[in-house]
Amino acid sequence: MIALIKETLDRIRYKIPIRPRQVQIEITNRCNMDCPMCQREDLGIELEHMSWTDFTTVVDKLNHREDITLTGWGEPFIHPQVFDMISYCRERGHRVMITSNGLFTKPSMVNDILDSGLDSITFSIDSVNGNETVVEGHTSTKVYENIEAVTRRRDPAKLGVRLQATLHMDCENDLYDVIRYGAGIGCDTVNVGRLDRQFRPNLKRPDSREERFIFLKADDIARTYGIQLDWLQYSISHGLTRFFYRLLRKKLHRSGKYCLKTFNYAYVTREGNVTPCCLLPNEKMGNLLNDGLDNIWKSEKFNHFRENYRDTCGSCDLWTIDQVPSDVNLATVKPSNLQNPVLVK
């Protein structure tokens, strides 16, 4: 509880911690699906695996306290050494998480996941209606079978399972069905994210009023079915943490207009570059193949980005409370009532 209160106060003050608490490592940008909303080709990144040598070098530069997510712009389970990577991180004291599309390449994959020591797995799934083809030669039915096998055969005390849904226009009933489905098979949490339209302006999403209405109904369904619903813009976690988040969420996100990705998170690209976000591959704060994470995290360059991140991030609202209307660019907005971050030195 003391740690929670301290972190809450630090977030409200936007006091940057001395090191990131979450590090996401881009172990591969190759994928076995081609989702229409995925930006990996728009970002101009190479669709390759991270080498084992580079991976171990990156992990060895961490402080053994960070939570590590082994997910980039591809499907992590197609990396031939993914389970060795999980083991390498676990042996060094890290909690390890992965996000997957659930379209496993081998029948043995379920057993491999259950035996891997993975702490948490998130499955990206926007619909459970079961009638669409998600990739040539495969139907979504196989994805459901894999998700259900992992969820039902796991030890809940060792492996957490979450579903990740992206909210699309006129698809709220799909979201409600995902919540019911997750509860029915025994998942821990359903996480809901906004649709990113920066590279796909033709994609539609609910406006802020519609989004809140959908959340209220989704939250009611989740409580009825006994599953946790995490929706960064409205509510996360459970118990006292959930209560305080809903009470203070605007303050935690600096009046709702600021993204806290820069608060305690670092993204590491396949080449070892440290960036503030997976959507900013060219904002290179340093490289872990030839420098330490502490130096990069405390660098003048990273602090300058934190102070001026709106100049780069424009109208992105994926991790802010407030939604940006499609005709507004927040790069031109300089709210006078927001304090500068308390920077790490």
C-alpha cells in the first residue's frame, strides 16, 4: 500500500523514477497475420528477428527489477528462440510478459507456453463471432482453441491470461461478446484500447461520448460475469487500486491530456535502440548494445523528449485520458496549467 501511494504521488507530480519499471523488447517484427490496423509497414521497420547475441546483450544491460514484455511489431512465438528468451529473462529475476495473436505455428506450442515460466500472456482478439478468416489458410476457430487451451490448462497462480480488444466503430457488441467469452473460459482480465488512426485515417472509431457509453455497459457486463475490465481511459486493476485510479485518473494523466508512456516505460527495438514508444522507432534515445540503460534513461536527450513530447507525438491519444477529435492536432496545444516533469538526473 505504501508503494502504491508513493507511485500515485509520483505520477501526479510526474516525477520520473530513477529507472523504468517496464521494458518492452522487440524480439521480432515478422508476423503470421496481416491486420488492417497494424502500423508496422507504415513505420518503415525491417521485418526481421532480433539475434540471440543482441537479445542477451540488451537483457544484461537491465537492472533485474524491470518487468519485460517480449513483443514488438510481430508475433513473438514465431521467433525460433522465444522460449530460450523467456528463460533467460526469468533466470535474471525479471517478470516476463508476451502479447500474441494466438495463431500458434506448432501443436506443441500450448505445452511449451505452460512450461516456459512466462508470468503473463495477452491475446489480441477483437471478435469471437468465429466466422472471419484471420489469415490465409487459417480460421479464427484455431485461435480460440489455442486461447482456451492455455487458459484452462494453466496454473492461475503462475500464469496470468488477458484478452486485448481494440474498439472499432459500430463493433461494441463484439467487445461485449469478448468480455463474456473471456469470463466463460476463465481469463483474468479484458483490456480495451483505442484504435490508432494516425496511419489509417479511413478507419472509424467511437467519439468520446460514445466511448464512455460503451465503457459503462462493458463495465456492467464485466462485473456481472466476474471478470476484470481494464480500460486505461476509465478504470484499471481491482480493489483499492481500481478505486483510487477512477478517483484520480485525470490527475494521474496530468489533466487527462498527457501520455504517461514516458513516465516509467522504455521500448527497445530489434537493433537495440531505446525509444520512448513502439510508435516512435526514429526517436532513438540511445542504444543498449553500446550503452547502459541508466545512462540512456537519465540522458539530456530523453529528458528533453519528456518535456516536449507533444511536438513529436502530435494528436496521438492512445494512452491519454482525453480523446483527440479527428480535426485537432495537439501539437499546437500548450496547456498552461500543467507542470513540467520532475526529471531524473
